Amino acid sequence: MHRIAVIPGDGIGPEVIEQALLVLDKISSKFGIKFDYIFIDAGGCAIDKYGVPIRDEDLELVKKCEATLLGAVGGPKWDNLPGNLRPEQALLKLRGGLKVYANLRPAVLYDELKDSSPLKREIVSKGIDILVVRELIGGMYFGPKGREIRNGEEVAYDTEIYSVSEIERIAKVAFEAAKKRRKKVTSVDKANILESSRLWREVVSRVAKDYPDIELNHMYVDNASMQLVKDPSQFDVILTSNMFGDILSDEASMIVGSIGMLASASLGEGSIGLYEPIHGTAPDIAGQDLANPVATILSAAMMLRYSFNMEDAAKAIENAVKIALKEGYRTRDIYTENCKLVGTKQMGKIICENI
Amino acid sequence: MHRIAVIPGDGIGPEVIEQALLVLDKISSKFGIKFDYIFIDAGGCAIDKYGVPIRDEDLELVKKCEATLLGAVGGPKWDNLPGNLRPEQALLKLRGGLKVYANLRPAVLYDELKDSSPLKREIVSKGIDILVVRELIGGMYFGPKGREIRNGEEVAYDTEIYSVSEIERIAKVAFEAAKKRRKKVTSVDKANILESSRLWREVVSRVAKDYPDIELNHMYVDNASMQLVKDPSQFDVILTSNMFGDILSDEASMIVGSIGMLASASLGEGSIGLYEPIHGTAPDIAGQDLANPVATILSAAMMLRYSFNMEDAAKAIENAVKIALKEGYRTRDIYTENCKLVGTKQMGKIICENI
Ligand SMILES: CC(C)[C@H](C(=O)O)[C@@H](O)C(=O)O
Ligand SMILES: CC(C)[C@H](C(=O)O)[C@@H](O)C(=O)O
């Protein structure tokens, strides 16, 4: 039996989580394995209920589970609260609390969805299959920050800070991932300006020596943001910091057509993991059966793979998604002419049936 | 007479500067105004000559000029030098020394170059005309940085820091620019995570009150990096920090097809200004008459407009560029079928003739 913390969150979170759980139920009966779900409130809904983005006792509960499946948190309703009371704080507490330092964000272009990419056909026809490996519990997100009066006026600051060991462990994740892929790591930094990037580059180059089969190249972040649009097929694994990874993984997800399709895994030591779709809470379409549940369903597949070592079950889900696409089923975000438009629930049901 | 510091720099820098100077010569004779050029070494060539990216006495000379026209600095040859000895240091010293806090980077899609954009025709057909207003002498580029041993291991850090007055003055530049454009400012930050962004958002919102005719919206940087690809026509003026501006302006420049076309102006108080193309030194094509001189020529036009208040002369240059494009002349970077392929020099000559 596997114990999973389930955090539906806000906006479309609960809807997409619902479908992912139905898929897990199907896996459960098919593969004869039991999942035990512990439901946890986090994000805006927890602020409304308890006055905090996530309660300490709930965080402790989450830590006791083998893995966490999260929908999405946040929304305009809570956007004007002070920093420590915002829904996003729940994400940071979960990431930091679970010590999941490696955020894996695959951006894959499905053949069937080529037309959804904003890029020209000549560019996407070369294929896009990128894995962004983003450091998740360091850098400016967690470094010293504050607001104070200096020389008679208010200033605010955040610190981008990385230690050798923090860089080493995330670099290893990237190189290990590249081993099972196309054997290429592009490390993205701003070493022409930032001290933290210079250390990053040094350490990554050193770690690379243990992976002689993997090709490593370094790229400045400004250039990377251009290259992703110009020729995404050049990338295999992108290794980068928390802040740059936030920006580049979103850009990568857009060029493959729909962030409604993209899953993510956040891993630490051992098998613990936090799994969530890349998309946000999409308050404008919440509760209308319009959201695409695929990103969350694929996040559940990643959970089976990385936390429970159930490769076959993960593949079964991924395959079921592909069949649904092949059969022409599309939620609104990925709809193109001559396809069959379905809602959140029907998409989930079809994927379940394909397992 | 106007005194201009001219910094050709490295790689293709000298070639593109050469053409811009020929264009200025033409303006000089046509508009009956004299330009006095002071040539300054900065970047890799200065490192080779003097052992420093820019000599203090040269920086002083530059400060005494009314405006600076710069080609590009840097290259792989100097990439492994320590931080304070890199060519990019010259840029930082120039920007900081001239106190040019406002970097204006227009990303405009020319009708003739629609096919060069990596984006689909449906997307670019709505037009792209974005002005990125990037803060240029603050934030992580200039904040406290260092490398030290903490808890027995090496760490490196950079500080993103902004004061109220720094944010105020750059916000004003953005709102003033929007007044003369489509009256919309999108301020980009990461206020859900960064303290500096929260202050940024507060101050920008406050400054906005003095511009009731301008529509202001706030966008997170990760979302902005997606929206630029998804629907660039939604943007008019993008106002952002030094680091985010570096990334987003490069992304914006790529979606309009060629960074060989894009100029920039960096302004401070009064009429002082630093003008440079957005592109780099392109060492792979340096010295081969392949570079596109248009970005530098248009930077010279911006110089005439902002530093010398010569709107007519600026327009004359911009118009001459448009005619050259309309007549089908293209350097390699913007070449598409059935156009006339020309080199750096010929492109410069054609533009001169069109003035
Ligand atoms: C919601 C926000 C705090 C978060 C982040 O910046 O990490 C999100 O953008 C993400 O990428 O998961
Ligand atoms: C060369 C580099 C230091 C510079 C920057 O980061 O500002 C460049 O990328 C730019 O945008 O002008």
C-alpha cells in the first residue's frame, strides 16, 4: 500500500485532481496495488479555512506520506495578502519541507498537437523533447530577503545564493537524466554577470567529468530564452537555477503548445516526491468542466515512476493519454479543427478506459 | 557640433560601427550638422591592448561626450577570465559610469520580415511592436555579490536590490514612453516570491496614478515569457528589472525575426545616452562582411532622436532602412527566398543612398 498526500488546491485544482485519482483507481485495480489518499488543504482554500497557506500539522502529515500529488494553488482573491500569507507560500513550504531540490519539467511536443504550437511548422517538425531540470529549494526563492530603510529611503532585496553542494546534487540529477535520454546537458546561467552563476558553471563542469558520455554546454540565460524559440530541437536536458528555471520552463511549455499537457516531478533524496501539473489555477475556467486534466494525470504517472518504481503502470497511463489524443479527443485548450471537443470529466474517463 | 564617443568593440562590432558612421556622415552633410568622433577601445580589444576592459581615463573621456555609440563587446577568447577582467565589465562600467538607468529596447516586426519570425503567421499577422523598458544600473547586476566559505563550503551570491527612487525613475520612463505609443504598460516582476518585486509593484502602481490615461497591468515574469510567444501583440510597453529585462528583451527580439535589426538606447538624466545594437559580437561571422549593420544604424538614429533632439534626421534613417527592406535587400540573417542578398558594406551603402 502506498500512502499519497493529495492536495487539490484552488481554481481548477480540485477538478483535475479528481480525474487523476480516477486514473490512479484504475491503475490500482489493474495492477493490484492499493493507494491510500490523505487529503490536505493548502493554498488559498487553506487561507480561507485556517488563515494560513498550509498548517504546520498538515505539512507534517504530508512529510509522512510517500509522495504528494498537487493540483494548483493561488488566485487573484489572495494576491494582495502580505508575502508570508500568500497561497504560493504553501508551495514553498512543501518544496522546502520535503527537501525536493530537483524539479523535472518535461516539455514534449505530441505529434497530434503540432498545430497547437505557436511556432512555425518548419521549427516544430524537428521535434521538441526537452527536460528542464530546475533547482527548486535554493537561489532567490529561499535566500535572505527583506525590506528596510537605507539612506533614508525604502529598499527591498532578495539574494540569489548557491553553495557547491547544492549545485552538485542538482547537476548530478541532470546528468543522470541525460544518460537515459539524448546525452546532452545545456547548463543555463548568467556567468558573465553573476558570481553565483560563475560558481554554478565551475561546479557543473566539474560534475560533468564523471559523465564523459554526456555532452555539456553552457549557455547564458538571455540567449537560452531566444534559442528556445528559434530552435528548440537543439535542447535535450536544460539544467538551471530556481529563478531561471521558472522562466525557461514556462517558455518551454508554451512552445510545445499547451501547458495543460505538462507534468512535473520534484524529487529529493530517496523516493519522496511532489508531483504537480505545470499550469496554474486558471480561475477564469474553474468549476466549468473545461480544464485539461492531462497534466495532472501525467504527474500521477511520474509519481508511479519515480516514487513507487512502477514503470509499467506509468507507461500505461502515458500510453492511454496518447491513445486519447490519437483518437482525436481534445479539451478546449488543445482543440483544433476536426477534433472531438470534450470536457475535463470526459477526458479523464476516456483515459481511464484506455488503461 | 556634437561630440560622440565611438566604441567599435569586438567581433562584428567594428564592421557594423563603420556602416553606422557612414550613415551619420550622410546625415551630417544632409542636415548641415557636424559630428566629432572620439574612438575608444573597450571590451576584449582593450583587455588585449591594456589589460583592462576599459581604462579609467577612457571612461572619463566617454563621460565628456554627449553620446556614445557602441558596437558590441566580448567573445569566447575572453570568456575564462575572472569576473572583473571580462569584456562585459566594460559595458557595466559604461552603463554605471554614464548613469544610464533606462534601457529602451524596441522590438518591432517589419512587414517585410514577417517570414523571418519563428512564430506562426496567425500570431505575427496581428503585428508586434513592443518597447521593453529595462532598468539598467540596478538589481542583481550591481547589487552586493561575492564568494565565500560558509559552514565549511564555498557559496556564491548576488543581490537583487531596488530602492523606491530607482523604481520610480524607471517607471516614469515607461509611462512617458507609453503616452506616445498605445498607452499600455505591462510591468513584469515576480511579486509572488521576491520582496524586491513586491516593492517594485507598489511603486509602479503609485507612479501609475500620475498617468491616468495609461493602462497598467502587472504580470509575473514566468507568465510574461510564455505570453511573448503566445500572443506578443498584447504588449505595448514592458517595464521590468535589469535581470528580467535582459531575458525578456532577448526573447522579444527573437520573436520579431532577427536581432540583427534591433537597436537600443540607454538613457539617464538630461540628454546623455549610450546607443548600441541588441546583438552580440557574433565571432563566427566577424570580418567576413556578413553582419547586419541595421541594428547599429538604427541605434545611431535613436542617438539623433534622444541625445541630439534631431527627430527629422532620425526619421530619415529609419525611413531609409524601410526602403532598403522594401526594395528586397537582405543580409544573410534576414534573407528569405527571392530577396537580394547583400553584405554588411552594401547594406550600409544602400541605406546611405536612401537618405
Ligand atoms: C506559483 C509560483 C510560486 C511557482 C514558482 O515560481 O515556482 C510557479 O510559477 C512554478 O513554476 O511552480
Ligand atoms: C553582455 C551582457 C553583460 C549584457 C547584459 O546582460 O546586460 C547583454 O546581454 C545585454 O543585454 O546588453
